[in-house]
Amino acid sequence: MPTVSISARGKPAIPLPSFLQGFDTQGLSIDSVFGFTDPCELYGGRVYMGAELTPADLAWLEGQNIGYRIPLQCRRATEKMYKNSTEFLSKFNKSGNSVVIADHRLASRIREDFPMYSIECSVIVNINSMYKLEDAIALYDSVVVDPYWFNENNMADQIPLEWRSRVRLFINAGCMYSCGSRICYSHASKLNSNQNAEGPACSLGISPRLETNVPRINGMFGLDLQSYVDLGYSRFKLLRSAGTTGY
């Protein structure tokens, strides 16, 4: 059955069940919820500003057999960062939970040391070719492909059938969809690992947006879920609109 991972980015201080009612899952079963909990130097994607999922939220997820999907998308994990994060990784190393990774070496290390996690390749890795996808499929349990490459090049029916159940696709996407540089990801990783993050945090006004005919819905790029399902894709990702970007 097709499933979806839902973003708890920027979640307000309300119980998780109430928060999830604001998402149109289009009939998909929720396999996981992703967001920040305890501090961790391996976080990425967004700058850590505090916990988005509370212990009560996590207990509810476990009771519903829904996984906690942890955004560990730092671009380069040092040995010190890893050692500082082992207590965190041990705490959530449970069947059904997963980690989203943007550093191949970190993925291999976590698989060896914390085998209960399912390991997913982050969109930050920029899987935008069949060659990159083949390498990622060999290393990860699942892979979030670059949505611009996937949609603008009509890749849905070109990816081998045996890989499709391991590919996670965006149902909607924010500014990252048409951004040609995505410098915000590296900037966030540096801040989360207490590194110096000089330079701009966003490429808006620096690099042009990529051309696309994908329509916007509530400020987000809306993608065709049913066409994906019809072709055998079964893992999806759903964000919450935050103006031109997405949580």
C-alpha cells in the first residue's frame, strides 16, 4: 500500500494528532513523521531551533506504529560530531524508525553501529541521474530523488520497476524545487554542527530559478500523486506550505 512521510517542520505547540489533521494525505497511509527532537550535531536541512516533536508526540507515533524519521542531513560528519551524537542515535534506534542521510560515509557508519534504523538517502544528495540513483540504491534502503530532475525529465516510467518501491517522491515541494543552487542546506548543516557559516543562507537574488511548468498550489509546487502510484511508486513525502517554501 502506498505510504507517506509527513513533515513536522515548524510544528506549533499542539498535539501531533491535531497537527496531522491539517494534511491532505490523499488516502495514503502515514509511514513516518519527520522533524527535530533532542539536539544533535548531525541534523540538516533546516537550522535546529528547538524540538518540534515532543516525548508525547513520539509516544503517540509508537502507539500508532508510525515511525520517527530523523533528518540527519549534515553534509560532512566528522568523527567528533559522530561521537557526540551516539547517545542520540542509541535513544531512537528502534524498529520502524529511520534516518535521512546526506553523507554516504555517515550512512555506512550508522548501518553498522545502529542496525535497527532504516536508512534513506536525502534529497540533499541531489540524485539527478540514473548513475547516481544506481549507486544510492546499492547503499540505502530508500532514496529521495531530486524532484526537478524526476519530473522535468519524465523519469517516472524510465526508472526500473524493481527500484520504484525504494524511491521516495515529493507530493508537493517548496522553493527547493526550482532552485539551482540550494546553498541553504550546507548553511544549515554548518550552524547545526557549531561551525562558522559565512556567506548567504539563501540563493534568492543570487542565482536564477529553474524553468518549470509544474503548477503552484498554495505557494507550493503540486505534483501528480496518482500518476506515480499507477506506475508502481509507493513512498511519498508531504510538506506543509510556508509561503514560497515548505516545512
